[in-house]
Amino acid sequence: AVNRICEFLRNQCFMKQPDISVIRAVKGGSSGKGTALRNSSDADLVVFLSCFKSFQDQRDNRQEILEEIQKMLEKCSGSLAYEIHDIQITIGSSNNPPKSMSFILRSKKSSDSVEFDVLPTYDALTTQCNYR
């Protein structure tokens, strides 16, 4: 399930937006650590995106990206072998825009589920390495 969501983010989520691509997705949580339980686990996905040019740009535009991911998850949920539930963008204050979104992915064939947190972010390391 975690690999399927990573694949979705890389290949389908931003298809209609050529200025946005996934540089890489890093898995965390029990799935990333290899300690996931059979029926229920959690996965944190830090998604490094090409559209963010700085930390300030990330702060200014992350809500728009989260809304796009939410829209595409809802649109494509029928084509996945999973049901997607409880999609929520974590709302910040007016001075602190949202940083992440969460949702639950449930198998259509079993009781297995994964709770996801997705954090779109600026890739400062790759940017810095490219300037050397």
C-alpha cells in the first residue's frame, strides 16, 4: 500500500501540472522503519517536490499543493485496490499554513489499513548540491 501511494504521487498526482514533479519520497513511521503490523500501520511520507524553490516558497504554496493531492486522491480512489477515507489537510493558524495531510487507506479485500501522513517539502539538499 505504501509503495502504491508513492507510485501514485510520482506518476499520477501531478500529471497535468508539468511544473511539479516528485524528486523523491521518503518513507517514515512504522512502514518506513519496517515495524508495521499486519492489519494496521502508519506511514509518514515526506515528498520532496520540484515546485518549491525555497523554504519561504514552500510555506507560501504548500496549501495549494496539499489541496491538489487531496483532489487527485479523491478522483483516482476508484482505480486503486484500496478505499481512501478521512482525507484531511492539517489546518494551521492564519500565520501558520498547513504542513501536511492525512488519510486512511483500507484494502478492499481484507481488513488491512494504513494511516498516512503526507508532508510536501522543499528539497534543500539537492538544491544546494546542484550549485556547487
